[in-house]
Amino acid sequence: MTDRLVRDDDPWQRRWTWDRRFPPRWLLVGYTGTPQFPGDDALALCADIEGLFVDLPPRPRERFTLLGCVPDGALASLLNSVASDTAGAERAWLGDLWLSARPDDPAARRGWIGEQLLDVTVLDHRPSKTSPERVDIDLEGLVDVDDRTDGVARPDDVTGFVLSGPDDAPCGVCADITGLFREPAGPPVPRITLVGCRPEPPLLTAIAAAHQTTKAGLRRRRVSADVGAVAADGSAVPCGIVSGTLLSSVPSTLGPDLLDVTIASHAREPHPAATRGILDLWFTGRPTERNLWAGYDRTLRHEWAGVALAHHRRNTPDQQAGTAFHLDGRFVTDIDGFYCAIGEAINGPGGYFGWNLGALDDCLSGKWGAEAPFRLVWHDSAVASGHLIAGYDRHRHAPTITLDTLLEMLTAHNIEVELR
């Protein structure tokens, strides 16, 4: 959670309750309409939000064709192996591939940095129909986008592409590519419903415009809000986003003066369904049992670390330099497991101490629970030694973070690591 300037009316600093047989679980903070200077106002309390936590099917892999390609480096070597029939499915895996404009291309001079294909496998290749001395190469993989709904715009002035792999290793050039550029996709969850909602005045304004179809009416119905998980004590921390156009509201079956409000959502991937259960563990305060995250997969371990970040107490002083912290390494089978484990080693059950390399670096600089230099006793480190190795997460969308990578960062911050 980022620091906020505290205002007297800051909704994130309040305790939220209502006179019902059940507590409110969600707070919406944001704005409605299209104000010139959007603020953070309380929009509603809700008993539930349908569509905020949804499991989507795995993102399908995509097909691309490099047209008029002159391969080089790893790509050329892979094609030679395929041509000699010595490459199986694993050998046909290329990895990540960057496509950028040639240095003298107008798109490059304008500053277009290119696009990246992730987890690429070479499927086939053949002489190009337009340039027989070149080849067309069929690939399978994923486009590097933040969200599966994102579009990928083609620069109007690009005339060809330079191909490169990790560390800018040259992989050749191609005249064009199919399958990469596309329009944005629609929302995977078209509608979100605020169930048992007590609207505040800004949302009431949007509700009043629900049947207005003019441009002005549509603007009044726009909703953009951070969603906060409300705990038993009425405090709330941000955990998601609801944005879109308000469609309707009807009386809720959960009680008088409550509404069920339906919003046509903007394109955005939801949190996994199990994130709701993770948030529930913080409902009555921080978890008191260690390793509750251990049974989750990597995606949910990442969600766990995000929830721990949202609940981190920024005003808690660091433990003094020289403190020895004990990391339970039994479940560090991936990098997200390490972040969960070090969070608990430093700040106790449900604790946070980074959820990516940049955040870990920030935490090691102080003000996140531990002042360097300190001592980290890593128990059962053999688990990480066997799992956090080069290539273990090669089918993910980021460079492999190995045990050596972590040890180098810790050592750079004068952390004494004892592997047991």
C-alpha cells in the first residue's frame, strides 16, 4: 500500500460500521462522473461484490509468424537443429524474443521501444514466398502485456523488425510479423455487482442518472474506485479496483435501505477467486500461524504477499541492526515462496518484506521491519538450492530469479546469510 497524505476526511483513516446483523466487508473509495480534479471520496459500503474475485481460464497461447526473416544467433541455431531433425519439443523452445525497430527506422527515431514475445516455441519454418532467400517462421507463445485484455498497437512508420533475445543477444531481422498487433479485448467479467450496498452521496448521484442515455448522463454514471477490504474493527485497506459505467440499482434482499448496484466493468483481469479467502484471514487481525501460504501455488503466493503488503504497518520501527532472523525454508520452492517466507521471518506471520526484486531491495534499505546489517539464518536452504535454479521458471514472464540472485542482493546490503 502506498503512503497517503492524511486528511481529516480521508476515508482510509476512518472506521466503517453499520447497523446490520452482519459487518460491511467492502469499501469503495474514488469518484463518479468525470471531475476535473478527481478525489478520493467514500462511494459505498457493501456486504459483497460479485465479479471482483473470479478464476479465469488459463491465458491461451498465441500463434505468430515472422515473415521474411534472416535468423541469427539462438534462433538460427535452433532452426539448424530442427532442420537436422535433432531437436525435440524441448529443443524447439526459444524463450523470450524482443521485436524492435531497426536503428534507422522512423519508428526507432520516434522512440518506439518494441514488443516482447514470451515463452516462445518454434513450430515450423519454410522459404518465404516473397523472398526465397529468407524464411517464414511459425512461433507459439504469449505477448508481453500487463493484462490479457490489453491491445497492442502497430506503429504506422515501422518498416521492419530487429529480433533479440535475453541480454540483447541478436536473433536476426524480419520484414513483418502476424499475430502480434491487435485491438483491446473486452472485459473478461462484463459486469460487477455491489451486493447489499449502502451508497454515499457521490454514488447516489450516479444511481440517479441510471436511466439517462445522453452523453452527459453516461458521464454521470461513470464509477472509478479503489476497493478496500473492511476488517472486523472497521479499518480498510485497498485490495482491488472497480471501474465502469453504472447500469442499474435494485433493492437488496439483504436489508432495507440497501441496494444491489450493477456496473458494466472496464476491461481488466480480476483477482483469482481464492484471494477472497486470503483477505478473510486478516479480517480479525494479522494471522497468528506461520506458513499458511505454503499450500498455495505461485499465483496465490503472489496474492498473499500483496495482501501482506496492504496490511503492513508502516509506522512500526525497524528491529535494530544486528538482529538475527530465522527464515523457514521448507516451502521455498519458487520465488514467491521466498517472499512469503522472508516476510514472516522479518515481520512475523502474515508479514511483508518484498514481493518482487525491486520491492525486496527497498525493504533491505530499511523502514520495513529490519535495519541492515542483520543476520538471516536460512533453515532448510537445500529446498531453495534444488528449486531456485536457472531455468526453473522459464515459462513465466520474467527473468529467472535464482538462489544466487537472492544471495547476491542480500550480500550487497550487508546481510549475513547463514544457509542451514
